[in-house]
Amino acid sequence: MTKSLLCEMDRALTEFPLLEAPAYDVAPSDLLRAVLEVALKGSNDPLVLAVSGGRDSMALLHAMARWAPQRIATVATFDHGTGSYATDAASLVAAQARRLGLTVVRERARTTAVNEAGWRDARWSFLRRVARGFTARVVTAHTRDDQLETIVMRALRGSGARGLAALAAPSPVLRPWLGVSRAELARWVESEALLYLEDPMNASLRFLRGRVRHEWLPTFAQSAPGFAEAMLALGERAAAWRRDVERLLDGSGIAVHANGGRLTVPARFLEQTTDGGRAVLWPAICARVGVTLDANGTRAAVRFTMSQRRGAHITLAGGATIERRHDGRGDLFEVRRAASHVAMWPVYEGPSEALPPRFGRWRFRRLGVEPLAHDAWCIGLPTGTPVVVRPWTEGDRIRTAGAPAGRRVTRYFTESRVPVLDRPSWPVVVVAGEPVWIPGVCRGLAAPSRPGRPELIWYRCEREFD
């Protein structure tokens, strides 16, 4: 046990010496129904039930089907491809869900992960896709015991308050059983004779969670009565603290873009606090676009905050970025998830009559008439001209009136204040092997857009999410 966990345990036991697990003198069905009603109150979202085939998740499946069937969008079950148990469990879920009159989405992993983190990532990738498809929230069967194990595991790894909130942290995921113990669920499952499969990995000591569950928590319970309740109380305090941080962010002017992959936050919001405050706020800000900051990333973000140079950026672990920029709202920090590689962007080759309606985050719109004034967002292309539309690459040059011998596109980007992080996805229109148009930036000498030519087809290019 680490020294930090011993200190935290001592403090928690001192503050919560008499806490005991709640005792319910009610029938299991009455307890679970009441818990479920409380969990579902205040939200009318359709729900995707994440069901693995184990006892806790099968209890969730049957409880929801009995007491709130109208809320179920679908049942989602994931076969990790790790052997016969995984396949049998997914088959049991599918059969039971259909027997209850529910739809099922079942998927098998394309590649087999080898550790807990890999299994979790694959499962959650699947669940999020299903939830997006049904415009619904995911519901899991995590219990009070799962919360306790997660708190202890995170304390052992040196997590701060943000991590110690564990499964009780603010989240779009609904966890109705989080205040219910496995023993209480087991009572109901046995009384209803519900079918389930016991995952053999639950008894394994190979992974940390198994060792915490079967070795360390029983030892803590014997040597320090009240340990579990103290740790759960610690987790609830951390969760309350995280809710306070989220409420502060809600009033900060933070704006998440429609694609969910980037956000902006006013620079003054972060500049007006201390380094300690920034160390609290940056992980919460980044989490809103699915970016997890480790200790090194948090330190880098804190140092970067006071940079006054617009257009500067830092790259975090995993390829996410933070950039400082300026627009009509003032100075901003923009956080982006890992950007797509240039090779993943499309390349169009075809006639001028049919430029692609969409090119990555861009849209080409055909105009009915010639624009009245010079506009770098518009161009006229002669009918029948072969055209290539591709992303900008380092080394691209364009000939313009100011530089007839050619000049690097990078310089025009800088003059037009195009952020460095936007450039790899910026479209370039090429005719006869030569760049003729950088939308919104410049048109080249070779651009066939002279006025008065009736055979020209006029286009306007627009950024789709701006």
C-alpha cells in the first residue's frame, strides 16, 4: 500500500469512523424499483442498456424491462472475442432481450485486446457508436462495489480529487445501481431465478481489479473496520467537488463545436486564476472533447496559458492540441482532439462542372451568377476543365500578381491569419498541375476567372463548421 493511500485512509477513517453500509429492511424488488425510479427521474432520454451477460447487468436488463420498458431504445452487448465465455455471454444477452421484446445490437471485436484497458476502450467505442445511432444515453450496471474498487485502484495510482470521484463523477452515462451492493442485486437475481453467466475473469488475480477485490479489500476490512465506507465517502466528496468545477465551466463562456471534437474557452477565464486553479480547470476543459490530460499534459497546459503569442500551440499526448488564437470574441484557447492525418483527407479529380459538395470540413457551392466583387472565397472555372482538389501540403507554391515567380502558400496563410493547425486540411484547387486557388486566401495568376466569360462556372467555398 502506498504512503499516500495510508495517509488518505487515516484521514477518511478519522472523519467517518461510524459509517456503515446501509441496511434495507425491504424486499429486493421494492428496493431496486425505488432505486431505478430515482435514477431515471429528471431525464426523458432514450436509453441504451449496456449488458454483458453477468449477474449485475442481467439484473439491469430485467429491471428496466419490467419497470421502465418505454425508456429502452436498445440493448447493446459486445463480444470481446476472448473465447467461448464472451460469445456465450453475448448470445445469452441477445436471447433474453429478444424474449423480453427488446431490440438488440450485438458486435464482435475485430481484433482481440490483451488487457483491461484495451477491452474497456473497445467496449466503450462500441457503446458510444450505438448511443449516437439512437440519440440515446448509455446505462451501465456498475455497483457500489465497483465504485469502491475503482476509488482504491485510483488512490493506489496516486490520483487526485478528479480521479477519486471515480464512477460517481459527472457523466452522460447513467449508473442506477451505483448505490446498490452486489449482494443486494444477487438477492433479487436469485429470488427471480434470472439467468446469467459468471465471468471467469472475476476470480482471476492476474489484473489489478481482481487483486483489489479478492485480496486487498478483505484485508482492509479486517484491519480497519469502516474502510470501505470511508473510501466511498471520499469518492462522493470528490464527485461533489467535480460537479462544482463543471458548474464553474458552464459559466465560463466555453463553447463546444457541433462536431464534438473541439472547443474554445476565453483566455481571460484561465488567465485570471492561479497556476493551481489552471491545473484544476485544464483537465476538466479538455475532458469535454474527450481529451484526457495526464500530469505532464496538465503541466504543459498550465505553462502555455500565459503565452501571449497568438497562433502558438502545444501538442499533447495522443495528438490533441491546445492553440491560442483571436477572433471576433477576443483571445481564445482552442482544444482539439487528435487531428486526422492528411492522408485521410479526400482528393477529388474530375471536371469543373462537378466539384465535390463536401471536402472534409469544407463545402463547395455552385453559384448561379458571377459575384459582383472580387472575393477570395469564389472562383470561376471554364466548363470542361480537369480539376484536382486536395489538401494543402508543405512546399505548395502559387503564382500571384504580387509574386509572378511563385511564392509559398505558407506565407499567404500567415498574412491571412490562418491558424497553423487548420492548414493541413485546407483545400487547394489545382488546374494543369498548378495551384490556382486557396479558398479564402488567394487566387493565382493561372486562375481562369477573368470577368465577362460566359463559359465560366462559379463556385464559392465555405467552411462547414464555422
